[in-house]
Amino acid sequence: MLAALKRVNARLPAEESIALRVAVMVAVVVAGLAVTGEGVGGLALQLAVVAGIPAAFAFSHVTRHRDGFLLKAGLAVGVMIAFSRFLHAATGVGGGSLDQVQIPLAELFLWVQVLHSLDVPARRDLLFSLVSSLVLMAVAGVLSISLTYGVHLLLWAPAALAALVLAHRSELRDLPRLPAKAMAARANVALDVARPVALAIALVALVGTGAFLVVPAAGAARAITFPAELPHVVPSVVPGGLSNPSLGDDDPARPARRGRSGGKRASFGYFGFSTSLDTAVRGRPDDTLVMRVRASAPDRWRGQTFDHWDGHRWTTSPERPRPLRGPAPLDLPIGPEDSLDDAAQELVQTFYVARPGPNLIFGAYVPTQLYFPDRGVFQLSDGTIRAGVELQQGAVYTVVSRRPPVTAARLRQSDTPFPPPPSSFTARYLQLPTTPERVRALASSVTASAPTRYDKVRALERWMATHTAYSLDAPPLPPGEDAVDNFLFVTRKGFCEQIGSSLVVMLRSLGVPARLAVGYAPGERNPFTGLYEVRASDAHAWAEVWFPGVGWQSFDPTAEVPLAGEQARHAAGAGLPSFVAARLPSLPDRAPETLVILVVAGIALAGTRRVRVLRARRRAARPASWGEAWVDRLERAGQERGRPRRPSESVREYVDVLRRAPMPHERWGDAVRIVEWDAYSGEPASDAERGAADAVLADALSSGAGS
């Protein structure tokens, strides 16, 4: 048994290929940079990846023939230290969090890889490092929220494939030596590393793109980890109050900032993320990226709601925010008007803040859990959640929502079996100022044939889609005018604020509880990262309508968004052509289709060329017939005498030219007839006939040479 253990633990032969070591080292370094680029580790780990791994590979090559017992003992100690650091971070002692272990785990794995690079003497050790780099690339892909990961992938893939090719050829060199002739035939192939690597990359790209376009997008209801991070902790000026530095002097927290001026509103600041929303304000935010959202399905990322309307301005009923305390995950109480059942679908959303904005916690309706690194969180009665700190660039939080599986049939059935809501609820969500009579008359007329509140909502949406328009050039609201009346009967042009407000006001005039919600539209899904990229221009306002037994349901006359129970699954590569085309504005409209056609044509041409090469090889490998050999000798003789055969000439025509000069012979005709019979009759010429034709050709050759 001892002998068996020695054989198992025997040191493998050292790998002598420097090219293989370089390829593996490049793959490992690129994978390490991909992981550290996603916020894993600090400066020390980055230096270890950039400088430590190459130095470790060089050291391992120099010491590849040594026993290395002391080195292995030192590496074991290093791994134990790295593992203890991981446990320290994972248990929260050193500032880590119990709900987020993927960052410390990735850091541990990367440190182990750095240490392992010191001891890679054999080919098997190098291949282990290569597999580890694949794992690191997978980890970076999970953590990635931008296309920077794609750059690392483009660098890692050729290095990894080159390492595989070099490892295979290094293994072939260890096999018993082939005969000299066979080795000479392989000499040119052994020098060609680029071709198999290029073919492998092309094949992987083709198969991967095809799979990317058809496989369903990832997204289980429950995530494994729940990211939450604050790069800087800056407490809000008023605990529980709303703060939005992007609004400049219009920041609702500015009066509490001891008179300091907030400056101009940022180009990405949205005036709806405040304590009031003035529908007379004109102008929209720009296309600045404000956050990225990782979620398995799109939704409206709701920030807050407004319930009080005065004819041109929305405000929120005054109330004292309720502080929420406790470790993560923080359970979020739902309001009495909300409703959840066992069929509610869980949606996990992670928000990556790209620009400083309001201290609102965004999320799909109904939010039930929050993973947030700071315990200062406040909630209003309408479900609005405010952080006790300012949300600056780099902040990350995760919201778990439970969305009722709402369908049109369920909303239609919600009118009858439930008792009416309490008077305090209706007073809040049916409140209206003195609304022009023609607004009430229009709502009543449009919904006259709608039996349920759901049908009333859809009828009003259809009317607004037909008779009004979303426009960035909406005229200003005249002083003293009712905003809804002006929009519905005068301009019929407006932003989402005027459109959503009109739907809420008309519904309230019909006795249907409704309110205005503000937040962000889902944003554009990046098919490469799987994240929704939300821009400032996605800031949005929409109507929320209350249905008994269901809760609040969003309706948006400016966009056709399916109900929660009607969500469709999409492929991982959904939207890829439009995403790419939008980032290549200089290309013509049909550029994606043209590119596909060119790729298909290129593949067809390459396939045709390959078929021709294979046919030529088969012909070359096939033994030549007697007739082909006879014609070949004839053509070589004519070539040597200055008269090569033309492509359009038959054998008979070519012989007629040669018989005049420089190869005259009186029996050329008999020889050509024998060759044609042998080639085309289906019956081979006899040996005597072939001998006669060979004699004619030999005589002609000798006579031509003599002349």
C-alpha cells in the first residue's frame, strides 16, 4: 500500500514548453483581472494578479525540476491564512455581511490561484490552472454588470485555446517517435498553432451565438446571493426625509442644509422624485445611465406615489415615516390595501446605482424584503421606502418583491365579492378639487358601456391612445388653467405626467380609487450582461388603480406593458440585433440583415472551397488510370518542347498540333483512338493495345528529342 501511495504522489515529469506556460499564465492573469475588475479584493490583490502571477509562473519554471517540499508546506500555510480571512469576512466580523459571501469567496479563490502559480512544474498543474481560470471567468461573469467583461473574455479565449493546443502537442512529443517520413510530414503542422486556435474560436463563436439566441434568459425566482453595498455612508439631512441632490436648488432636503445652495439641476435629475410633482414643468432628463437592474423579468421600478391633486400639482399626504430596523433581510410590511396570496410570484431585483440621485429605494410592486447595508431605512404608508443615507454612485441594494399573478379575468372579477374600503382610504384616493365638468362628462361618456372598473380603465386608455399624443414639445400650461382639462381638450399633447394624471383624475371622478406613481420604466435589456440599463430619460409617471382583493395595479396609457400574470419568457439573446444596431448609428437600417447575409455567404464560400480541396486530395490520393498517365506524359513532353496544352484543347487536337512540330509520328491517330477507347468506352483497352500506344508515345518522345 505504501508503494501505491508513493506512485500516486510521485512527481510528474516537468513541462518544458515555455509557450504553454506563457499561454496559461496569460489566461490566468486575464481571468484574475476580470474578477478584480468587478470589485473583488483591494489593491494588494490587484498587484498580486498583475505582477505576482507572472513572477510566480517564472519562478515555477525555473524550479520545475526541484522537489519543492518546503514550497508546498509554505503554500499550505498561505492557503490556510487566505481561508481564515474568508471566514472572518463571511461571518461579518471584519465588515462582511451574512447575506453576501460571493465577494469574499471569489477573493479566496483568486488568492489560492495566485499561490498555486508558484508550484506548476508539470503539464497537469498547468492544465489545473487553466481550468481555474475558467472558473474565475465564470465568477466574473456572474458579478459583471457592464461590457468590460466582454473585453476580458475576448483576451482570455484565445489564450486558453492556444494553451489547449500547445498542451496537446506537448503530449504528442512525449509519445514514441514516429518514423522519419511521418515526422517530416508533421513538421509544418506542428508549427501551425494559429490555425486550430482560430478554427476553435470561430466554432465556439458560431455555436455560442446560436445558443445565446435560443436558450431562455436566466432568472429563477430566488437568487443565491443578495448584493448590497455602500461605497460611502453619508447620512440624510433629515432622517426619513426625502433627499435628491440631483435637483440642485429644488432638492427637497435643501432647506435643512443650513442655507447651502444646491446649484442647478443635473441633466439627469427628474423633478418627479421630490415631495411634489408640478405638471406645469416642462423638459425631460437626458440619456445618462443612472442605474442597472439585474432581474429575471422587466417591471416598472416604482419609487413613490402621489395622492393629493390641486389641479396642476401632485403632493403626498403628510405623514411621519416609520423607521424599519433589523438585520438583513429586512422584512417590509405591506399596507392594508395591498394583497398577497400563495400564488404571488417572487421577483428578485438588484439595483446598481450609476449616478447619485434620490434616496428612494426602487422596486417592483409589492416589495416584501430589502437587502441594504445600512440599517437606517424608513417606510411610508403607501409602501414608499427611503434610505437613511444618500445613494451615491456605486451603491448596491437588492429588493425582493412578490407580484400578484394579475390577469384581465381576475381584475374583472374583483368588483363584486369584496366589501367597500374604509372611508379614510376613499377620502385619500378619491380626493379631487373642483374638476371641470367636461372632464367628468368625458370620463362618464367613454366608460358608459364598461361594466367593471377594469373595463373602465381600458376604455379610458383606448380613448387617450386615439385622441392624445405623447410629445416632447408639449406647450406650456397657461397660468390658472387646470392641467388635465388643458391636456384633454386644448393641447392633447403632453408628457407621461399629464397623461397619467388625466387617467387618475378621470378614474377618481368615476369613483375608482387611483393615484399617480413615479419611478423608472424597465430600461433597455443588455443581452450581453442580462441587466436592464436604466437611463434618466426612463424616468416615468403612471397610474395605479386599486382593485379589491388584488391591491394596486399599474396602468400606463403611454406604453403597452403586460399585466404581471401575462409576462412572457425571453431568450437570453433577446433584443441583440436592435441593441447592436442602436450602437452602430453609422450603419444603414438593414445592416444586421446584411451582416447575417454576408456571414452566411462567407460560410458557404468557405464550405465550397473546402469541398474542392477535399476532392482534389481524393483525386491526388487515387491511383491514376493508364489513360490519365499516358496523357500526363504527353502534356509534360509538350510543355518541355515549348507547346503546353491549352485548357480548351482535347487530346486529339493537342496531338494534331504536336505531330506537325515538334513531335511528328505517323501513328499518332492509332494511339489517340486507343486512349479515347480506354477512357470513354467503359471497357479497358487490351494490354497489347496499351503497349502499342505506349510505343507510339515513346517513339515520338525519342524522335522529338533527337531532332
